[in-house]
Amino acid sequence: MRRVSPGVLLLLLAACDSRVVPSEVMPAYSQAEASYGLGNRDARVVIHGDPFGVPNPVLGKAVTDAMQNRVMGVVTNFTTTPNDTAHPDYRVTFVFNPVRALLSSSVCSGGPFETKPPQPDIEVLGAFCRGGGALTSATGWLDNGKGPGDRSFRTLMGDMTSALFPTTVSDSRDSCSGADC
């Protein structure tokens, strides 16, 4: 195994425009749940806030285009204008640049959310929602976003989608670490 020096690691991290941190996955989440709620149908995407000051359809298309084909093993069509195939209880919700910190459960509540005006540094909270609760959630950041067509923005939204639909879920109840093992 090849080791990377701390200096090289810092340079690699500094080169990253966006970062995504997944939150703890709820026990009810599974790939089967994602397949049931989203598979072979339109998948509703709800967007709150606007990081770029563009019309809603422009932002919605940029977000949903970046989301396509990012859920392993589930064929779906992410869209902000779903047809009647969309399962009414399931959706993905994003809140851009919230003014206050939000819990993942509140992201799925439907809002309204107070968001900051357009700015180049972006924070986005995302959740895969069933009903009014979050099955998964993640937070992402992008420094110096240039617009909805920016490669870094597409990467951020694709990475957010991957984080919201993990392929494996560890069960901490069955694992052991530390002095108690």
C-alpha cells in the first residue's frame, strides 16, 4: 500500500471545489426502499433557495441533470416536474444556502425555508424523504460556484445524490471498536 504524505493530501484537498458529508442513515433506509420509491418512474425533486439568481426551471434542470444515473441499481428519472408515475410519498429535497442550521427532518417538512441571496459560496442540505421524514441526508459545500452549468456545481449535485443513496449501510450495533471490544 502506498502512503500519501500529509502535504500532498492537503494539496489534494485544497484542489477540491466541492465537499459532501453524508449524515447518519436512518434505520428504515435500504436500497430496496429507494428502488420501491423511485425505481422505473419519475422521482420528485424539490428545490428551496437559489444560489445563482436564475429562473427556477434553469436551476431545476441543472440539478436534476447532475443527479441522473447516480443511484446504483435503480433506474429513475429525477425531475422537478414529475408525471403521475412519481410515488407521492418519496422525494429528494435540497435547500440552498439556508439562513439557519436545519435538521434533516426539517428539510423534509416542506418549508418554508429562509435562504440567503445568490452568492458564489454555496451550502446545500439534501435529504431523501419519505412522507415528512428523512431516510438519508447530506450536506455539501462549493466554493466560488460560477453558475448552474459549472462543472464544479454538477459534481457537487452528483456527489450529493450519491451520498443520499448509499449502496451499503453499516450497522453500528453489530460492529465493535475501542476498548470495549
